[in-house]
Amino acid sequence: MKKILGAAASAAILLSSQANAADVTIGLAVDQLFESRVAVNNGIHAEAKDRGYKVVEVVADGDAQQQNAQIQSLIAQGVSAILVCAVDQNTVERALVAAKRADIPVVAYDRDLPDSAVVQSFVGPDSKVDGRLAGEYTAKALAGYEGQINILELIGALNDQNGIDRSAGFREGIASLKDVNIIEVPTDWDSARALSGTQNAFQATPNIAAVFAATDTHIPAVETVLTDLGRLVPVGEKDHVVITGVNGSRDGYDAVVNGTADAFVVMGTEATGRKAVELVANILDGKAVERTNYVGGNLYTGADAAANAAKIWGAPK
């Protein structure tokens, strides 16, 4: 009899849990869609589906004011929680304050909002560590270099914590090198700006020894410039320009596997998306959550990238 009652009680609890899950709607406020963001969002949708949650996704297409309006719309729709990847960390707070007033919890993903008074938790890459991994590889590759070392840094966006932290981490990683000249090229994550900036940098400073791309989607721009200059030399050969990047895209994967680029740091996109939904679930259940949650990246080179293709979100499947 006890076993029967126990089974009935368990079934009742399960049905109650399922009913509660069916009432949960996550508002997903996305900055813009590109490969790695879609990969993270896919993880969010997959975890939400597994938990029986609904997701209402809005995309701001890089427009900060539009994102604020979209968040206001999600609030008006009465979503249970908001997951936000902000277009601009300095602009989004006004909309998030409105969410707080409506008692809607907010979790930031992929792009932290460290100064926000509203965001309860964040999950995303440890961009400083990711940048440092690329920097340490670069430092090792250039350890025997003689004379001034010119390094081109294709910086992400300076209003994006990921861009800021990747740059800071890279510089920490190359700190062991002496007589370094860093040529900064802000790209705002735009490939056209990366291309023109790389062209201008090599024209002004022909003897650049290494390039760090804050996103490896800019590596094709570097390849184009080096090809035009007759300097696209494979990894390991004389006069090769050391190339590293962060992301895990198909562009980065192909460049590393083909021997054009040396290494790339791959973000854990699906794990980030699933963790974001887990944080929402815990907050809605009244559980304590960590303010900052990192999903570590992994550095791969031509020696191990193909063998680990299943772990690299942008690799061909």
C-alpha cells in the first residue's frame, strides 16, 4: 500500500511540476543574429523545450533603442523571466529597470552587464581567459623573435564587455614578450572594417609578426590581405605571420585545419545556452544562484582541431 501511495504522490508531484513548467515563458532579448549567437540561442531553445518552457524571442538587429522597446514589449506580455544579450551595456539598463519593477527576473547571457543593478545572474564565456589563451600561444610562437615585435590586434567592440575582456586577456598573455608594439584596429565586430583596418595596418607597418582577431570570423580578412601581399605562409614555415582568434566559427576552424591560422579558442555555445535557462529555472524556484557563471573555452591548433570537431560548434558536422 505504501508503494502505491508513494507512486501516486510522485505522479502528482510530476504533474504539478509539468503544469508549472507549462506556465513559464522566457522572453529572449537578442542583440543580433550571427553564427555563434544562433548556436547559443539553439542551446536556450533546446533546454527550454526539455523543461517544458515557452520562449518568445525578439531580435534587435544591433539597434539599442529597438532592444529597449522589445524588452518593454516582453514585459507587457507578462513573461516569467527575461534572458538578455545586450546591444549596448550602457543603454539597456533603463528597460531592465522596468522589468524589475514588474517583478520579472533578468539573466544576462554571453555578454555581461557588470554595472547593472537589475541583472541577477550572468552566464557566458570567460573572455579574459579566452584572450589570454590566444596571447599565451602567440607569446610561445614568437619567443625566439629578434627585434621589435609588431602585433596587429583586431579589437571587437569597446561597448561590449567581451571585446574589452578579450583584449585585456590577450595582452596579459603576451606580457612575457619584450619590445612589443601593438597596432590597434577597432572593428566593432564588422568584417569590412577588419579588412580595411588590416590593409591599412600592413601598409603602415609591413613587418607585422602576428595578428590577434577578437573574433575568428575576421581571419578571412587577414588571409585576403596576406594573400594580396604574397605573405600567406603556412604555419611552421619561415616568415609565417602568427594568427590567433576567439570564437569557434567555421572560418576559424577552416583556417586552423588548413594551416593558415595557428590556433583559435572555441566557446562553449550550447552549454552557455542551457546554463542560461537553468539559471532562470533556479531563480523562479527561489533558489540562490551565482552572479557570474563562466563556460570555459578551449584552444585548438592544427594538430588537434579536426580530431575535436564534434566539440567545435562551427566545425562541419
